Amino acid sequence: MNITQINTAILQGGWTNDQLSSMIDAVKFARARLTEQTKRTLRIGDNVNFNSTKLGRNVTGVVVKIAIKFVTVKTVSGLWRVPANMLTVVADEQEFA
């Protein structure tokens, strides 16, 4: 089953409130697990990339702090607090002042 089929089943299904709550809990759990996996791969000084909804484009920077849910990333435009699951490690070596 692909994501389109899952979305269609959710939208067209006659789900009860308890069933929908169960689906939401499963998504929250999966997102928390993804956050933990991402945090385990990150190190201070790593180059990372994330999509900024404020700027409408991808932003690249350097990890300066790893907290419980958010990672602080230093970019050319300043510091950003980004959810860990939104970050992707970038392989190229760039300097960000």
C-alpha cells in the first residue's frame, strides 16, 4: 500500500473518533522515532539542510546544539531552531559564518 492509497482510505473511510485517534497516535509515535534516529546521527559541526517554510527554500547550515526535540543550526542568515526530523545531513564541506 502506498501513501496515496493510505490517504484515500483515511479520507473516504467511515472511521470512528477512536480509530482516528489511534491513527494519530501511531503517526506521532513514528515521528518521535524518526526524530530520535535523526538525532543519533547528528553531531555538533555537521552540515545539514532543511526546508524553510518562512523563506520558501532549502537552507543549509551547521549544527551548533542538539536539544531534546530541536536542533540549533547556524546559517548565513542567523540561528534556527529546527525539529530534528526535518534535517538532512549534507556531505559537502561549506563554511557558514
